[in-house]
Amino acid sequence: MLFTDAVTAISITLLILPLIDLVPEAVSAHQQASEVLTGHLDQIWSFLLSFAVIANIWQEHHRTFSSVARVTRSLTVWNMGWLLSVVVLPLPTEMIGAFGRNRFVAAFYYTVLLASMVCRLAMLRILKTTPGLVEGDGEEGRRKISDLYTVSCLNVLLLVLALVLALAVPVLQYYSLLLLLLPRRAFLRGRRAR
């Protein structure tokens, strides 16, 4: 999984490059230093949003693979799909900064996230249904993968709902991503009750 970690680190780093490019542009336009930030709030917002999103999906991916003992061809294929979505994410991020609250851009951003989540769901399904892939393959390992699978299913459904809300109520656009916090909160509450 070192390759996956490296690709994710590169993608999250690429997010800052458009903001770095703003500095020489501001200098050549004889702007004040503060205008690098105050004049580009949409770009800063999109950077912070995507940084948080990539960090979160990487943590979820890491949690998924923390107990994997053996990787199959199908897991590798779905992981490559997941990586593709992570690599593509800086593009709609830059588009958010450039076009603001544009429906096409929002749909593109959400679709890339959905691709990522569907790939993770497929990987969890493989881990859940194929014996011998999870370390120990005991009751605790199976329960962990089953719990992750359940939360992942809920996240996919909530992301589809968030996409519909973002397109139907443009003022909500990226705020509808907050729906994705619900399954984790419910899962943590359920774990405390056990």
C-alpha cells in the first residue's frame, strides 16, 4: 500500500500548486500581499475542501487495508480505480476555484467522489466475501470489515443524496457533503454502546 500512500500524497500536494502560482501573479500585477488571500477566497475554499476530502478518503482507505493479509487481482483493479479518482480530484478542485458555484463543476466534483466511494465499497465487498484476505480471518476481523462495509454503503447513498441536494439547491452545493459525517457518528455511537 506504499504506492497508494505515495499517489495520495502527491495528489493532496498538487492541490496547493494553483495557490502558489497566485503569488507571482500578484507581484506582477502590483497587488498587495494580502490580496493573494483575500482576492482568491473561492480557490482557497476549494483547496481546503479537497484537502479535507482527500485526507478523509485516504484515512478510510488506510482503515480498510490495515488488516489485509493478501491482495487479489480484483482488489488491485478496484484500488487502481480508487487511485484514479484521487488523482483526478485536483481538476474539479481547480474548477471550483475558477468557476465558483457552477452546477456542472459541482456534479463533476461529486461524481469523482462517488467513483472513489464505489471503488472502496467494491474493495470492502471483496474483503467481506473472500476468505483468507483479512489477517486472522477471525470473528473480530470479519466484524471490522462488515462494519466498514455498512458505513461505506451508507456513505455512497448519502453522497448520492448530497449530489441531488447540491444540484437541486445550489446554495447548499458543497455543504451537502456534511451528510457524510452522519454514518461515522452513528457508527461510533453504536460502538460505544457495545
